[in-house]
Amino acid sequence: MAAQLVVALLAFTSLSVASELDCKELVKPLVLDSHSPIYGKWVLHVGSWDKPGLKSDLLSVNSSWVELSPSSDSGVITIYWADRLKDDKCLHGPANATISGTTSHTTFIINGHTSYHDGKYYETCSDCLLSEDTTLLPDGKSKGRYLFLFTRTGSLEPSELDVFKKQAECLEFLPEYHFGSTHLCPDERESSAVKNTESDQTETEEEKEDTAQ
């Protein structure tokens, strides 16, 4: 029995070491700089959470996309986001994230409410964006964390989803997932640009008519 116990303990230790090594390979922080691959438009494919109380907030979002852009300040990322809620209402807006090494801090204004978030990005599949989001309470304490996997198109290969689940486990998220829809909110900036162009054209035509008279 003693020999069997020793063998069992050694096997357990080997598995634990292997698991730890796997997590080191699976979860590698991404440095945020001007050459970072995080920039561009991303569509949420799947998300997870680390506390049960956060589940309802994420499930209220039917689809989500975000566009990240570098700014003239190397320490700031420009963000534009749009969420389609379960009632089909769209929320959207701009935000700036201050960055330092592998972390970011962002203040969002959502429906008139201010929301503070600390973020981290990790290496992931090609054309994917893996983001850990810590929601902060007004006193600066953590309300909990989300783990989001965005893709360029919103789609994902099954093998890539399996890797995401392993990464979520390494980062101690619950084994529960919410999958985003590809029924996205329109980009309100484009709509505003079209309206401005139409308005300019109308004013130009009116000026021409005044000149002709």
C-alpha cells in the first residue's frame, strides 16, 4: 500500500507540474505598444466570468464589437464600442484607455453611468483578441473579472475555442460561457458621416440656387 501511495503521489505531482507548465505556455501577457496586434475592429465571440454575480450582466448583451486604435499619445488607446442588448437596444460610445506595459485602465460612460475597468491582453489565436477585464467598484476594489475572446469576423474554429477554455481555466474563470451573436449594432459614426455629407451637399445646392438667382 505504501508503494502504491508513493506512486499515486508522484503521478499527482507530475500532473500538477505539467498543468502549471501548460498554463505558462497558454497564458502569455501581450505587451501593449504601437506595434501591438490589438488594433482594429473586433467582434465578441465568447466570454466568461469569475463570480456568479457577473453572469446576468454579460448575458444581457446579445452582441458586441469594439474598435481599438492607437492615438497620438503612446500611452493611450482610443476605443469605440457598441453593444446590442437582449431587448435589441444598441448602446455605443467612445472611450480612452491609458496603458502601461501589459495593463490598461479605461473609463466608460454607459447610459450616463461611469464604469471603471482594468484590462489585460494575452497571446491568442491568429485574428483573435483575448482580453481580461476587471470591473472596479467606486472604492477601487474589484467587482469581478470577465474574459473575452474577440475575432475579426465573430467566428471561431472549434480547436481555438478549446484553447480559450483552457486559458480561462488557467486564469481561474468559471467553466461557463456566453456566446455573442453576429447581429451587430451599426457603426453610428458612419451614419453621422453620411448625414453630414448629405447636409453639406444640400447646403451647396442651396448656395448654387441663390447664386443663380
